[in-house]
Amino acid sequence: MIVTRTEPINKTKYAVSIDGEFAFVLYKGELHKYGIAQDRELPPHVYEEIMENVLPKRAKLRCMNLLKSREYTRQQMEEKLRQGKYPPPVIEEAIAYVESFGYINDEAYARRYVETYMETKSRRRMEDDLRRKGVDRSCIEEAFCTVQEADGLQNEEAMIKELLRKKHFDAKQADLKEKRRIQAFLYRKGFSPDKIRKAMNCDDLEEGDSWE
């Protein structure tokens, strides 16, 4: 293995390429410690030390530090580690480590998310949010079932009416333009067209009306 490039990322970190391909990121002091320099051979035992000890330890600490301030899904944590340019095997080892302690658990994340936003977001909006965070569809469905068994079904019509109250919407006084504007606002919140029309009590709105 030949080190073909050591490129500075910032004042302390360097991206190391081996045999023409990016391999990993090391601190400047580590380059000196392991004798890593451009056009120099990298001994197999040094490569193994970096890949099996140095980087996994660092990635695990990175995960733990991130989890001090907020929860993460598996996908979100993977993305954080990819941004740090950790190699895929190191990322997988670090994720498996924090998962083994329950620090990352997509099922629990989805359940807490639904519990938190049950009264302020539509089901569709919550499902979309969780999917964007990388939560599996089965975990999302299980979260809704668990929360609904404990707290009862979500009343989306009541949620829509509360939003209408906050918007000071009066179906009798509003013209068609205002109704469509409110209709589009509620649709962006994730509520279905039929529930929106029913809650707004607007017979002059049709399903094909603008949802911009």
C-alpha cells in the first residue's frame, strides 16, 4: 500500500489517500506518529491499527458526544459520520456500538416523536417527517399503534378546527380566495382534503382546488 496523497482539510486534519483512493482522515500528529507521508509505503500493521483501533474509537466517541444533546435515528447518525469522512466499516461498527446500549433505537425514536407531536401534527405529516429521518415504515406503523392504544385515536378534525380558530377563519365571512388560501395551508400541514373541507364547512371547495 502506497500513500498517494495527504491533503489538509483544516489546520489539524488531513485526508489520506492510498493507492489513488481516499482511505481515511487523520490528525496531523497521527501522520507523524505512524510515519504517513505522500509516496511512502504504509505497512499493513499500521493500516490495521488505524482501521481497527484508532478510527472506531474516535467514531464511537463522536456518536456519544452527538447523543448528549439530542436523539438521532440510525440514518441521521450515519450521515453525521459520513460527513466526518469515516470509512463505511468504521461507521457500521460505531453505529452497532451505540445501538447495543439502546442509545440509537428507531422504534423508540418513532414512538417518542408521535407522542410529542400527536396533538400538533397530522398523521401524514408525522409519517413524512419520520421517513425523511430514515425510520422504517414498519417502525412508524408500530409507533402509531402503540401510542393510539395508550392515548386513543388522533382527532385530526379537532386539530384542524383549532388551527382555523388560531387563524381567525370564519367560513361565513371568508371569500373563495381566502378559503383556498387556508385550504392550502392546512394541506401543507399534512391533513387530507376531505377532512379539511369537512372541518372548514366549505361546500364551495372542491378536491381539485389549488394546494400550493
